[in-house]
Amino acid sequence: MSENGSNALWGSRFDGGPADSLAALSRSVHFDWRLAQYDIKGTLAHIKALHAAGYLTVAEHQKLEKSLEELSRRVAEGSFTAKPSDEDVHSALERGLIEIAGAELGGKVRAGRSRNDQIATLIRTYLLDQSNVIEELVLDLINVLVDRAEENLGVAMPGRTHFQHAQPVMLSHHLLAHAWPLQRDIERMREWRKRASLSPYGAGALAGSTLGLDPNLVALELGLTGPTQNSMDATASRDVVAEFEFILTLIGINLSRFSEEIIIWASAEFDYIKLSDSFSTGSSIMPQKKNPDIAELARGKSGRLIGNLTGLLATLKGLPLSYNRDLQEDKEPVFDSVDTLTVLMPAFTGMVATLVFNKNRLELLAPAGFSLATDVAEWLVKQKVPFRDAHEITGKLVSFCEKNSLQLHEVADADMAAISPKLTPEVRDVLSVSGSIRARAGAGGTALPRVLEQITALRKFSVKR
Ligand code: ARG
């Protein structure tokens, strides 16, 4: 406690303690307490640097190390917690360390660092750990999508553009189309880790430290690759947090897009899928209801993730160099984004793993809406008809079908010939869903060999490390 009755890490130049209203506003310990173990690890690295530079004797260093280990244990078991009078996690832990190591030795630790370089480091080490958790969860979903694609090989379904029937595709191809964006999200996360893995420790409040502490030593102790290059940038920037939140938001958006389809597919009108009882909910008033709540929550939570990201960006906009207290506002949103995805992903993956496809219906609808018309046009091109004419001839064929309530393959040879002499009976070879899919064997197409290639590639990618 300082003379003004507060245990803030500042105060000697102030005549009175902080007003209660200021203390209430300033306080962050109720949310930054989750960084406590990261702060202790940072302090362990810092005392090593203090010792190496000659500011702590071997005995002092050892005693502090033991004390910090004891503090870590007390924090983990909950016997040491933050008090309302602690301003933030740093103040609370200094109080805890002094309780164990005594005021004299505990009071030496703060030399050569500021809460500004401290917090900038902690948030990185915390997010790096969380990025591993989220990567695992995303890999689980990719693996489930690949499993479902493999188990449904050969099933055709309507492929859509503008939400209208366009061309038949393989269900597996569609499922994998949801896996690839997630694969890229993981690649983004891995790229981000390189930028996040630099240590701001040593930047001090803004200009660096005079004590000659080794920032490399601290970085390596923390499992980071090295120190940041500019102390002002290190303490003032939060692009590392913003980029992380962007990746989480994009994951949320990718889940949300898939969710929209799942919600539609589960409706009576579509009837493409049945959700497992374990991953759907009922209605309190309508006994017959089975609701796709997981997909709806995923869709809803993507809005929340976007809010967290844009909130941080708005906080950063217009901040002059270097540290400003506004930066404290980075934490709650990013913690919320982490919590949101960590609770959402397992439920979402479970829903995808257990939903049942109505294969007969998917196959039945695959050719609906004249979805083989492009195949007719491209067949004509192979017969040397210019595509412009091929498009027009096929359009006439579709119009004839519509007027006579026929499917493309049901048109008689004579009627075809009347539309165009180029439409010979051989065109029937391409008028099947399986033929259409087989023919789309170009790079990234829906043909079986291309789908199998994707399965192999994604399996290789998603092996857990
Ligand atoms: N709670 C602060 C934050 O999150 C820690 C750094 C405080 N620095 C300061 N100069 N008051 O940004």
C-alpha cells in the first residue's frame, strides 16, 4: 500500500488517492486477470534479464524465481486472487509477489519495464496460445468435412449460382468448397504467428530502457523469436490483435455462410438434410419443431465477431503515438472473440459430423432447372458450332422444354432437329448428370478425380501437429 491508501503502481506524486469513480473506470483486473499466468511468465523472463545485467544477485534471482513459482501456484489454485483495490493484473501480481518475497526484493522487479511493454507482450503470448486452440478446432471441422465428402462420393446435387439451379455438382465437391476457406484461415493464422512472435519487452514506456537488459534473452524465454524493432511501435500498435481478430471473424463468417445453407437445407421445402437430435433443438410451444439452432447461433455470432473487430479498429483509428490508455479497450473484444469461437466450433463440427444427407432427393433434383443446358451448349462447341450460336440453340431447346413441360432428355429426335440440325441424337450422351459431372475434369472441377485430389490434399494439410 502506498501512503495514499491505494496499491496502484503509481501515486507518490499525487496528494490524494484516486476518486472512487476514476478507480472504477480505470480498473481492468476483472478482465485482464486472465493474463495472470502470462504476466508471471513475463516476470520470470524479466528477472532473468535483470540478473544477467547485474541488477539481481544469484540469491535474489533464485528467491524471486521461487516466489514467482509460488505465486503462479496460488493463482492456479485460486488462493491468490485480485482484489477490488487492484487496478490491473500487473498491480495485483506485484502485490502477490511482495506478499511472498517481501517488499524489498519484490520491489526490485519493476526496474526496466513498464506496463506498456508488459501488456503489449502478454497479449501476444496469450493470443499465440489461443491461436493453437482455435487452429485445432478448425482442423477438426476440416477433417469432418473431408470425412463427409469421402463418405458421400458419387452423390450428385444441384449446384447453384444466384441461388438458382446452375449445373449439377458432386455433394463432396460442395462440402469441400466449405473446407478450403477454413484451410486458408489456418494458413493466415500460421502467417500471423510469425508477426505475433516478437517480444515488445524492453521497449519500456515508449523509448526503451536505460538499464541495458537483454531483450533477446526475454524473447527466447517467452518462446518468441526475438525483440520488436521500434519501442514506440511496440507499445503503441495493436495490429497484431486486430489481425488476429480479423482471422477469427473470417472463420466466423465462413461458418455463417455454411450455416445459411444448413438452415435452408433442413427446411421441408428443400429437405436435403436431417439434423441429428443431439445437435438440434425443439420448440417450447410447437411439439413438432426441430430447429437448426447451432447454425443460427453460428450465423448470429458472426455478427458479434464483426462487431469486436470493427470496435477495435475504431479504437485504433486516430490514436497518436505512442501508448494511450484507449489501448486497454483491445482486450475484452478479443477475449470475447476467442471465447465465442471456442464454444461455437465444437457444436458446429458435431452438427456437420452427424447430419444425414437425403441422397435420393439431392440426386433427383440435380438435373432439375435444365441444369444440363451448359453441357448441351459445350457439346455443340465440340461439334464446331460457335459458342454464340450454341448458346442460342440451347436456349431455344430450353424454351421448347418449358412450353411442353419436358426435361431436356425427353425431347424427341425430330423436335431436336427442328430446333437445329446440329442437335443430333448423339447429344443425349451428355444429357445425364453423371456424364455432366464426369466431363468437368478440368483443374478444380467437380469430376471424381479432381474431388479425390482435394481429399488427398486436405487430408495432408489437416494432419494434427
Ligand atoms: N491495462 C493497461 C492496458 O491494457 C495496461 C497498461 C497500462 N499502462 C499505463 N500507462 N496506464 O493497456
